[in-house]
Amino acid sequence: MPATPPIPPATAAPAAVRRWRIGSVLLWLVLACLVPGMLGTGAMFALQLREGRAQLEHDMITTARALVRAVDNQLLVARASALSLAASEHLATGDLTAFHTHAREVLAATGVGLNVVLSDVNGQQLLNTLKSPGEALPRHGNPSSVEQVLTTGKVAISPLYTGGVLGKPVLSIDVPVWRQGQVHQILSLGLLPADFASILAAQRFPTEQLAAIFDSTGTIAARTIGAETYVGQKGTPEYIARILASPEGVMKTTTREGVPTVSAWSRSAATGWSVGIGITQAALEHALQRKLGALALVMLALLGLGLLLAWMAANRIADSLRALRQQALALREGTAWPQHAGHLHESAEVSDVLHQTARQLAARAAELDETHRLAGFGVWRYQPASATVVVSASVREMLGRDVSAFRELRGTVFDASTWADIKATHLAALNGSTSYEMEVPARRSDGHMLWLQLIGEPVRDALGQLVEVRGSVLNITPRKEAELALEHARLVHVHHLEEAVASRTASLTTANEALQRLSHTDVLTQLNNRLSTNERLRQEFLRMKRHGQPYAVLFIDIDRFKRINDTYGHETGDEVLRQLACVLQGAARVTDFVARYGGEEFLVLLPDTTQAGALTLGEKIRQAVATQAFPVVGEVTVSVGVSEARGTDKNEEEAVHRADKALYRAKSEGRNRVCCD
């Protein structure tokens, strides 16, 4: 059993000493250190912060306003060019070839705009200066803008949209072309976002600022940072809502990259386009901090005065706390009780409480021993000087034996390996100053196995010398047995779960393989689809580039297929497509790749085949189709375009494009024939 602390003798009341109340001392300390600095700092910081922010916000709005005028000027110049071209005499006479040349000359001379597009009232492009006259053209990339011009008869400035020819973000100035008092055609002058990026680049914004130009719908048209990623995308919903609600203003927001900023904007009343300028909150705070250098000097002076007053008060607190420390050490070590001395009334009250507590602890120590025994808990103390161990009665009862030295535990309470771990941990505690905790198996004197939780803590004096090691022992056998049972149940559950996961993984693998097949197969004809065709074309093109192996492409289109659908219905048309797929597979070679390219168009890829061989196979396919009897429809013919891939081709699409042109030549020469490029 550890020795119980001695009961301190009753002490006489000390002589009356003038003492300060700790509340009074701390109040003076707070007043001396914080109040002067807080008042002065708060007033100056509020003033500097308000003025600095107001000036910065004003400068950003002014800059945004100027940039909006520059954007308006760019759009209005483009508008004037578009109106001028719409009045061209070549449009009045219908000479589109001459107008194509004239439009390219105007673009080159003015430097305004990327291209000129002429569309009919249905949105079909009739002319595009990016394409040669006569080339096939898509529909207008922004039908809503065409509809607006047709409805209002006025000029429209479109938002950003994906161009039909370029396939990337563009915008257009759409103007009506009048003939006999009606809108006969729509002329569009195309612009790129890069045309507006130069406006921002000229401002040389610092890296901590972000500027962006938005079209009338809030789509980003130009951006100083991350333009390649965000041009063509919408701004943040919060930012767009504020821009559309007010022509100018300042707000706190977060950029698309997730950076908190303070942003100013200005929106044009003429075009609806807007410019936003933001500075990161971190940069804004840094800029304001530089302006507050003088304020810091004043604050330091005030704090210095406050610290001087606080030091004088702290000395009085320290004297009383040192006296309390001596009494607390005596309580912990069970040594003689020192006389209290100090200047604080409250410290004297604490000293009295410590004195009473020491007496009560001595009385309760015996009660704790009995409680520990019932709870399976005990305490121990190791004396390094004598290498002896003193344990409580509850420890002796727990182990069924007395313990007076650590070496007695080896081979009795703990086996060799467990004892080695305990010894190493104990020696580390003796050489250091940290406590330790470990859970180890043990054996009672009657052979019954236990699980014990050991806790140890080194105790050192004021000079750092080791005095003793104190610790506790807790019987955790019921908990460990429950943990072992729980671990066994967990392993069984994990085994079942792994079996379920393996079964589910096999099912998912089978489903993914089926999905892969479906993604590369045309549902109607069961031929290869467009995706599969693009992949195979790429493979053959790379093989040709690497090994010089030739290949050819047949582009096949059913003649007058629309008439079949209109006359017999789409179900009959689908049956024609299915039967034609069978004919193509029967006529093609085993090594050939047959695919439905889209609609009534089919593509046959011929590996290791020259143009001459492709013409022969194309004619074979044409004859096979022409001689085939199709249910309901009867005779069906096809036109075939043939092209051989060339070593000078830049990509696999060029051979397909030439075969497509050959197909259209076969169509124009009367159909039911084979033509090569």
C-alpha cells in the first residue's frame, strides 16, 4: 500500500497583511493593456479601412466604365461594317460570287470581324467567307438571332454561341438584307472572343486582379485569367444576377476558380454587354495593411504604456501564486505544510481551502483502497533508489500474490515477450518525462488469464531528478473478451462481404462488356456505327503512316431514299436499310469493315487496297444491290464514292471527305454509279 499523506497540523492565523483582490488587479491589467490600444486602433483602422475601400471601389468602377465604352465601340464599328455590306449592289443583283470577293476585301481592309455569313430566312447559310464559293455549308449557328432579325427587321447583336463552321465560341452582328420591302436574307458579321481580349490586355491588369467581359446573357466573352477554360461559359449565377439588376456596382463574390474577391462592374445601356473587375480579398487586405503602418507604431506605443502598468500589477500576483505553488507541492508530496504569504486576498482564501483539502484527502485514501478493490483497479509506486515496488491491496488481490520488485513479475505474472515490452516501456519513462499506457495479458497465481491496462508516469523534482514512478492497474478482461468476440464477428462479416463484392464485380464486368458492344453497333442494321467507324479509320490511318500500307474508303448512299420513306413509310425504309446491310456484308471481303455512317449512308473501309481495287469492289457492290429484290419496294440502287488514302493526308477525315465528294459527283451524274475522287 502507498503511504497516505500526513494530515497537516492546525496553523495559527497569520498577521494581518494588506492584500489586493485578484479581480481588482486583473481589471487594472485589462485597462492598462487593452483599452487604450483598442480605442486608438479601432478608430484609426475604421477610418483607413473605409477610405481605402471606397477609393479602390471607385477606381475599379471607373475602369470598368471605360472598358464598357471600348467594348461598345468595337461592337458598333462591326455593326456599321455589317450594315454597309448588307447594302452591297452584289446582293441586290444576286451575284454571290462577286459579293464573296467583296466581303473578304472589306474584312481585310477594316480589320473588323472574322468572317461574313449570308443566310436565307430559314437559317441555311448561302455564303461564308471562311469557305470557298460552292462548298457545302451548315445552318446558321444561332437560329434565335436569325429569328429576331426576321421578326423585328432590326440589327441584332448575338450572345456567344458555337459557330457551325469553326466549332468554337463566336458572336455575330446580324443585320437584315431588304428586298422589295421585306427581309430577304440575313447578313452576319462574325467576331471572335479574341477581338475583345485585346481590350483587356491593353490595360495590363496586375496578377491579383481579374477582369472579364460578359455578353448580354452573362456569358464570358474575354477574361484576363483562365480564358482558354472559361470563355464561352456563364459567369457565377450571383454575379450575373447583380449585373443584370443594376448598371453599375460593387459586390463581394467568388470567382469560377473559387477565389473570394471584391468585384466592380459596369453594364452598357446600348448593347447590354458588361465588364467586371475583381481584386482578391487577400490582395485587398494586403494593400490596406500597407496603409496602416503608421497606425501600428501608435498602437505599439500605447501597448508599451499598458505593459508597464501591467508589469507592476503582475509582480503582486506572482508573489501570491508562488506561495500557493509551494503549498500545492506539499499537498502532492505529502510533506510539511508551508506558511502562506502573499498580497492577494483571494490567494489566502485558496490557501485555506488547500489546507482543508489535504486533511480530507488523507481521510479518503483508505476509502479509495476498498473502492479500487471492488472495481478491479489498483495503484502502484516504483522507488528507483531501492528498486522496489509498492502496490495497493487491490493489486495484490487482483494478481493473487504480493509484488515487491519488478523482476518478480517475469515468468510469473507476465510471459517473457510481454515482460520485454513492459521493461522497455518502463525504462523509456525513467529516461524521459512522458507517461505511458499499455494493455497486456497477465496470469493470476491460480493460472487464470487476465488482461490488464497499465499506466505509468514519472515524477521529477524541481531540478529534474527522478523521484519515483507512479501508476495504476485496471482489470479490462471483460472488455478484451468482448473485443475479441466482436473481431471474430467482424472477420466473418468481412468474408461474406468479400464474397458478395466478388459476385457483384463479375456481374458488372459482364454488363460493361455488353454495353461496350452496344456502344459500337448500329441498333437498326447491327453493323458498326459511327463511333466504331471513327476508331477504325484512325487505326488504318496510323498504320498507313507507320508502315505505308494503303487503304481505301467506299462511301455509299441509297438513291432517292426519301421517296421510299414518303411512299411506303418509315418501317419499309428501315427494312430496306437492314436488307442493304446484309447485301453489303455479303459483297464485301472478310477483311473489309462495313458500317452504317448515318441515315441512308454506309461506309466500307478496305484495308490493303488501292483505288483500282476499291473501284472493282464498289462496282461489285453496286451491281449486287441493283440485282437484289427488296420486299415492297422492289428495285433499289446506290451511288458509290471511292477514295484511296494518301500519304500527304493530314488526318483520316481527308480520305472520307474525298469519297463523299465523289459520291455527290455520282449523284449529280445520274445516280446508280461508282465515281472516284
